[in-house]
Amino acid sequence: MTVQKTLQRILEMIKERDTNLDDFFQNLHPSDFAEIVEDLTGEQKRELFELLSDEEAAMVIQEMEDFDQVVLIQLLTTKRASAILREMATDDAADLLGELPEEQAKELLTLIDEDADEIRDLLKYPEDSAGGIMTTEFISFPENMRVEEAIRRLRELAPEAETVYYVYVVDDETRLIGVLSLRDLIAAADGTPLSNIMRKNLISVPVDMDQEEVAKLVSRYDLLAVPVVDERNSLLGIITVDDILDVLEEEATEDIYRRVGASEMEGVGLVEASVRNLITRRLPWLIITLFGGLLAGGVIGGFTATLEKIVVLAVFIPVIMDMGGNVAAQSSTVFVRGVATGEIESEESWGYFFREIRVGLSMGFICGATIGLVVATAAVFLRLFPAFGFMQDIDLSPLLGIVVGIAMFTTVTLGAIIGTLVPLLFNKAGIDPAFASGPLVTTIKDVTGLLIYFSIASLFIPYL
Amino acid sequence: MTVQKTLQRILEMIKERDTNLDDFFQNLHPSDFAEIVEDLTGEQKRELFELLSDEEAAMVIQEMEDFDQVVLIQLLTTKRASAILREMATDDAADLLGELPEEQAKELLTLIDEDADEIRDLLKYPEDSAGGIMTTEFISFPENMRVEEAIRRLRELAPEAETVYYVYVVDDETRLIGVLSLRDLIAAADGTPLSNIMRKNLISVPVDMDQEEVAKLVSRYDLLAVPVVDERNSLLGIITVDDILDVLEEEATEDIYRRVGASEMEGVGLVEASVRNLITRRLPWLIITLFGGLLAGGVIGGFTATLEKIVVLAVFIPVIMDMGGNVAAQSSTVFVRGVATGEIESEESWGYFFREIRVGLSMGFICGATIGLVVATAAVFLRLFPAFGFMQDIDLSPLLGIVVGIAMFTTVTLGAIIGTLVPLLFNKAGIDPAFASGPLVTTIKDVTGLLIYFSIASLFIPYL
């Protein structure tokens, strides 16, 4: 069924107050259902959710974006909202409550009797920490339990747990001492105690670990879930791989946005943000660029005497600036991404930097030679056939090719060096290098690029 | 054990030709082992791998980066290499063979008797398609099998299969007709035939689907694995979530690199590429930028008469260019990322574009007013206290504030519009919008920005 048709059908059901939504849940994944709901008006959403059971509603809400979840909860009565929250996984319920106004979250929490304490605990952890993304719905067994008993218990617990693919083994004080994959369990002979087949050398994460680190770990070791422990090694919760997929996407987006000074705020993505919200986030970076640009302009201001003599020098300002900018963008992008994915490790970064210098020198040479030739050829051509000069009053000296060529060579080389060095130093200083590639790099490469260009031009002035 | 210590211990073992590496495999994840191996010299690698069994070697190689895998295989004899390949998962073996020179791959394939046909089949699919990332080591059962029999069979098959968490149900012609998660299976009552409890409404992907699409699907539906089928709906293989984590990272990297004209080539990442390789990839984009920059310079060339009269106008060229550039970078980045994550769907893009115009107008107004005030204030100050003028020969007219302010307003607004419109049109035309944000946007915003700036300045010339 197409989205359009499904939407139409849902609208009809709302009109007819049809409570038989079972065929929908048979044929439509809650995630698809959620997407359709997001396109409905507030009134339609409210009516539709009146038709759903609490459990069905919880399944759909879990699949919605943070922002849309909040909107929807606001449409429902407190009683209904708490009934739906009760049916949600504890981690999803905690995330949603975390997005709501504090008063409302508190009120809803008092109405959720079951799991309320667990949710309250989850709310304590920062949203982007292991604690903030873990769920408390895991399965743990004592070490002396036997394989067949464990499988039997698993079969009972399966409907409630977040994952049954890992079973954790704990001692009498709930300290994590081992893990069994469901695979190990079903491959083991009956009668074996869990302590005999469990893996003791297991990977767990502390509750305050950053979610990006957790994602790297899960990806590196190909885990389906990772246990979260406190400083006593007590098992607090687990993080499953489906949440890690979301973290990876979220973190990549954050890195990309940071590089253009457009950070996401809590809860509201840049794509769905209001105009006012967007301006608040993007403007600071632009204002810094503005003063950086004025600083670069100051360099030109220092050379007005040169410029007055040979005004055509201004013609090459854009190409010098653009080339420096684009080389720096390439260099900083590759370095920043390399650090984010772990391909460039801290101790390798200087080696990487020196390779980048060689790349910069080579590309600088090629670009410098190219533009030098283009300018010199154009100058000779214009002297031979002045009628072709679309820009009147311009007399290009072929020597200008040398000036622009040398300036281009140094600008491109410096662009590569600055574009790598600035994020590298940020990284060494423990600051996210994604912040480095913005106005700071732009200003440095503009100031140095223009300074070099006009200095060389001043040297050549007697011959131009 | 720290990486340093482990490395040292391995070096000792190599020296002592110690074949007892078991304690290492007990305490060290193959992925950690692989990382250490990557730091060894060729000679050390060869010696170490002589100490490993084929199975151990396969586990370590599977965790290495493509590039390092190829280097390592070249160090081993053909016989040893084929023995190790035989122990690898079919998808990993096919990936590795795909990276090798064709002759060598063929030779190795003839030596791998078992699974060779499966690997040969896998090699036919493009590397970034569902077929290219799937494995053939899945478990499928006939529909009339009963739950307890399926669990018993699973326990036998578990050690070989890539995942045991989904069991696929096929008819007599190997057509996929249903799926059971291991969870469904262990939660079901004994004696039930699989056809009674399997989910018929399952998500599968065609063998030629792009890996990015597969990743979106897996992420959206929180799957641990997805089956791959041909046009007859025959089950060909499965893709597991751990491979999807890699795809997500790879695709995010590709998007990021494309935006600065630095695409990855097959097999070799930008971080590990040679200088020559890097130049080949990055230079074309720079040469286009170079001619774009000259075009923008041509605009200044057209206004040399204006510039000769008021040479100080050149001082504001950098700030106009930088601001247009950075606003366009913000706009295109948010749009391109929104499309990549699916947050901006095709039918929503015009609405998004119109919001961006409002953002551009507002930010343009603020930036225009800011720079206008700064320039006017500076002009007044310099007229009152000429001694402070660090740039001699400069006489700033306060009216210049109005010229620069209006130019800034239009440049910022246009930057937002161009930065969104160009990738939007690319997207509508079916081209990856990540390609759009480079030289094309730079050139368009430079040409329009400078044209507007000098046109306004020319209008005001009598009063400046």
C-alpha cells in the first residue's frame, strides 16, 4: 500500500471511528505508521490515537522523532499519556519525558507506577552518555543456573526484554561476571552450568561514557548489545545495536554541522527548527567571519598604494581567496573526518601532517603554473589584439603571470598546511577539531594569502 | 594489557617462535589484534602469521582494513593465503579477493575448493550493492518444520552461520516466504510448524539495491539482519547489522568528502592514500575553482574604472566573499545532510527552501546593519582623528557604510538562496547533492556578490 493510500485509509477510519486497526498493525510497520501520523493535523492525530490501544500507541510513538513525540503527548490527556508511557520501553519513556517541560514530566511520572523508579534513574544520566541511551530491560541470570533452565526462562522472558540475544551472568551482588550470547546458549549441551560456558572477558562500558565512544566500541567489536555498569561493576542496563545506529547518524550529523558553525540544539534538529532558532545558531559564526573578513580586508588596505598604481591586481583577489579556501576545506575535512572515524590516531597526526605538506606543495605547483600561464598568455594576447579586451583600460603585463603564479603556489601550499594544522592543534588541545575549520581557518588563510600576494606584487611593481 | 605492552609481547613471541598464542586469543579481541598487526613491519607480520593457525589468521584478517588486508596477503605464499581465505566468511573473502589484482584473485580462487562458487557469485555484485555486502552463511528451514526440530537444528548449525538470530523460511524452490527471529522461535510452543508462527510480511531487499538504501532500511526498522533476494524472490544471502554499521560510516565519509571534491577511490581511503593518489583526486576540483575564481575576478575587471576612483572599495572584497561563502556553506550543508538522513524528503524541499530564504533575509539584515555601522563609525572616527589611520592615504566616506551594508545584506541573502537552490536542483535532477556545494556554488555566489557590491558602489560614486 502506498503512503498516500494508507493516509487516506487512516483518515477514513478516523471519520468512521473504526476501532479495527488490527489489519493495519498486521501490514504496517510501526515505523511507517509513525511517519504517516507525523503528516496528520493535531485534530486528526488526537482522533486517531483515541482509536489505538495504549500498547499500539506506545509502539507508534517510540518510532517518532523526538520533536513529534512531544507535540503528540501535548495533545493527549495526562491520564492517557501516562498509560501510553507505561507501555513504552523504559529508555524511550525516559527520553520522551526528558524532552517535556519539567512540571509535566514530573506529573506524568507520578501517574506511571510500574517502572517509574527505573525511568527516574534513567533521567539522571546526560542524554548523550551511555546511561542516557541504555535500557533497563535486560536479562540476567545467576552463574550456577544450567543451560536448559536458562533457555526455559528465556522463553518466558522473551516477550518483555529489549534483547534476548545476550544473557548476562551476575553474582549475588548483581555484579556483572560474564556474558552468554543466545547463540552460545543454544549451542551448549544441556546440564552445563552457565559459569562453565559464559565468556568472562566481556566488554562493558561505564555509565558515564560518551555515546560516540560507545558507538565506536560496538562497531569495532561487532556487538549486538553492550552492558552498562557503575563503578562497582553492577549491571545497570544495556545498549542495543539499533540505538547505536541512531547514535552514529546523530554524531555524523553533529560533526558535519559543527564544521559550518551550525550546531544542533537539544531536541530540535536543524531541519525542523524555526527561523528564529536557526538564526540564533548560525549567526555567531557569521559575525566572527565578518570581523575575520574585515581583518583580511585590512591587508588590502595596507597595500592601497600598490593597488592604486596597478588596479588590475584586484582582479586576482577572488581566485587567490577561493583557492586558499577550497584547499584548506579539503585538508581540514579529510583530517577532521579521519579523526572522527578513528582512522587518524593521535600519534599518527604529525606524520599525516607532513604528507599533507607534500600534497600542498605539489598541488600548489600545478595550480601556480596553470594560472601563471593563463595570465601570461592572456596578457600577450591582449597586447597583440587590444580590440578583444572586454575590460577597457586594462593593460596586463605578462610579468603579472609570474606574480599571480607565485602567489597561487604559496596560497595553495599554505591552505593545505593551515587546513590541517589548525584542527590538528585543536585535537591535541582536546577540543573537537570540527570546530576549527570555520572562520578561524578562513581568516588565517585570507590574511596570509593576501599578504603574500600583495607583497610579491609590490616587489614586482617597477617591472609591471 | 596496553597496546604498547601487547605489541612488545608479540614481538618477543615472534623472536622466540612461540606457537602458544592461545592466551592471546583468550584475552585479546581479534579486532584489537588486527590493530596491533597493522603497526608491525612486513617481516614481523610474516613471522607472526607463521605462528597462527589458519582459523586464527582468518579471524584477525577479517578485522583489518581493506588496504592492510591486501598488503598482508601479498606477504604470504599463495597456498597459505588460500588456506586462510577458506576459513573466512564468504562475504569477507569475496571483499578481499575483489581488492587483489585479478590474476592473483583467480589463482587463489582455484585453490579454495570449498565455497569457491559462492565466493565467485559474490564477486559478481558491485561492491556497494546489497549483493556486494551480503553473506551466504544464513540459516533457512522449510515451512513444515516444527519448532523443537528447528531449535535442535539451529543448535547444530550455530557455529557456522553468520547470524542465528533470524531463521528464514523458504518453499521448495528456495523462495523466501517468511522469517522467524530466534526470539519468536524460543518463545513458541513445541510442536508448532514454522509456517504457523513465521512472519509473512517480511522486509527483504533486492540484490542490486544500493548499500546506503539498505542501511536506511535496517536502521529504520531496527533489524539485526535483512534477507537479500533475486527477482524470483529466491533467498541469496543476508546482510547483518554489523556490516550496516560499517556502511553508515563509509557513506557518511563519502558524503563529507564529496562536498570538498575529494572522493574516495575503490579500496584506498583518503587517509592512507599516497601523495600522488591524493593529488589526482583533489586537483580537478581545485582547477575548476581556479577558473571560477578568474571568472569572479572578471567582474572586478569590469569595474576597474570604479575601483580606480575609489581604491578603498577593494578592502571590502574579502568580507563580501567570505560571508557569501560561509552562509552558502551553512545552507548547503544543512540541506545536503537533511537529504542524506532522509529528514528532508523530496516533496518537502521547496517548503524548506522558502524557510531558508526567510533565514537568509534575517541574517542578511543583521550582518548588513552590523558591517554598515562598523564602516560608518570607522569612517567618522578616522575623519575626526586622522592620526589613528593605520592605513595611510585612506579616506573613508561614512556613506561607504551604506554601500557595504546593502551589499552585505544582498550577499548573505543570496548565499542562503544559492547554497540551498543548487543542491536542491541537483537532487531533483537525480544527482547526489553533495557534489553541488563545491566550486559551482562558490563561483555563483562570488560572481553575484561582487557584481552587486560594485554595482551599488558605482551608483554611489558621486557621493563617496
